[in-house]
Amino acid sequence: MDGLLFSLPVNDGAWPARSILRAMIIEALGPVRPGRDPLREVEMPVPQPHHGELLIEVSACAVCHTELDEIEGRTAPPSLPRVPGHQVVGRVVEAGPGADGSRIGQRVGVGWIYSACGHCPACTAGDDNLCPEFLATGRDRDGGYAEYMTVPEKFAFPVPDAFSDIEAAPLLCAGAIGYRSLRLAGLRDGEPLGLTGFGASGHLVLKMARHRLPSSPVFVFTRSAEEREFALALGAAWAGDTADVPPARLAAVIDTTPAWKPVVESLSNLLPGGRLVINAIRKEEADKGELLRLDYTSHLWMEKETKSVANVASRDVGEFLALASSIPIRPDVEVFGLEEANRALQEIRARRIRGAKVLRIR
């Protein structure tokens, strides 16, 4: 099995007919660069669902910038090898002990939240994304770059019939985290919104904002001319470079970039009392000197706020899937085979992004 050895469990008849799956795994941490494929294709046993878990046959998994953060060590898996992937769509094929067997055959989605304790103050307040026992799909537990995976049944969300498997996959992170970001922005209809960076999440936030805040103009900031053109085609009122001055100051800005410079620029573009929502796991150290440009009067004064987005809560996934179905929001996607996961990640690293990239698993 190409370097990985496992002892196979006995198939008692409740498992899928196949006992071996294909997967892409992270074996070592390091920079993602041309000529270095960060993932390796392997075969491994189909996992057995434990108490309260479901076994899912995966059909699609969207590719996220967070996979780069895992591979490059900014949010590293606690142990290796690890199967990445946290925007997963598939069908339940087995229920473990204590799980609801009636869900077998149901189409479900799994997001970044793999599990949380369920009883701490954060969980009881509906913010299980802040739980001290939070576990992430594809980082702390194996994820969806594989033909099968297991998940606690509470965190397997029914997928509305409005979407194909490929369409639904990006909604589980890019969409759900964008939904949380827009909610944290606290905008009223008519107030102008800025989006800094325009990848998988940004294009879904724009589609959502056009529906929920129809009178709010959306201004998009991105270095890519192709992404600016894409934003205008989706209904943005204006699109410019991250250093450009928009035609109007903004009530809120959602930043999805890995750099500090757009943070500084966004603060200068906010109205008094405006809010900057940073939806990113990390910011580049090489760009950190941009923070020295912060000027209290220009960037921070007049009760401007800065708020980060951490993970995604289970309620965000469920609420956003229902909202996306009712609008409906359909992501723009590029489809890759499972074996092409390295190419998809390399394109994200090179900023060759138009909508969301999705792996067709089965």
C-alpha cells in the first residue's frame, strides 16, 4: 500500500462492501510551492463509526485555503498523517452504536466543526466554535479528501435538495464562514459593505449580501484584475485594487486576505463607528511592517471596531444551508478529481481563483 501498513478490521456485514478507500494525506509539514506536491495518494481502511458517529461515503469535498494553513504549519494537525478536507458532502452508509440508524441513506454535509463538548458556556450560548474542546474536520480528525469518513452525527447536516453535491460542498465552509462574517459585520440594509479579497468565501458573501441587503452597495478590493471583473459581473457596485480608495466610505469591511496591508487600508476606508471583520487564520509575517503605518486618527479613532472570526459554529452551517436553499445561492465552481487535489492547492497558492474549487470524490 505504497508505504503505509494497516491491519484491516473484520467486516461484520454492516460496513460498506468495500473495506479499502482512496485518500489524499498530509505526511509532512512544509511550504507549498511549485514542484512540491503537499499531499500523497494512498489506500487505507474504511473507518468504523464509533459511538454516536455516522460513516459517510463522500461524493464531493471543496478545497479551502485552510488546507494550506494546515500543510504549512499555521494551524497544523496534532499528528500525521492526516486526511484534510472540511467541506464534505456525502451519504450516510452506517450508523455507529447510539447513532440514529434512520439517517442511513441521507445526504449530509460536514464543515470545519467536527465536534465540540456541548455543555460549556460557549456551546450552550450557540457559539460552539469557541468551545475549548473544539475539534476541526481535516485537522484534528480525518476529513473529506477520501472516499469515506466518520463524524459525530450532531455535526452531519442535512443538505437541501436544491443543490447538487458539487454545489453544496463550498457552502459548508466558504459559505458558512461568510454567513458568520456578514452577521458579525452588523450591517443594516442600505449601509455600504466592503469585501477585501474575493475568493471562494468572498463571492458567496457578495451573493448573500445582494439578497439580504439589497440596498447596500458592495465594494470589492482585490489585487487580481480577473477577480475584479468577476465581482462586477456578480453585482458589485465597484471593484478596485486593495490600495485603491472606494467611491464611498464603508460601514463594514470583511477581510479574507492573508496580509496586513489590506487591514490598514480597510480601517482608513471605514465610516465612524464602522467595523472591520477579519476572516482569516493567519497574516503574513513578511507583511507585518505594514502595521507600523497605523495612525490613531486616520485608522482607529471615531469608535471603529475590529473583530476576528474564529472557526464556524454549528448553527452557522445549518442556518446558512437553509438560507442558501431559499435564495438560492449557487457557488461558481471548478471541479477536480480526488487525485488532482495537489493541483487545486497549487492554484490556490498561486491565487488562480474564480469561485470555489471542488474535488469530485465518487
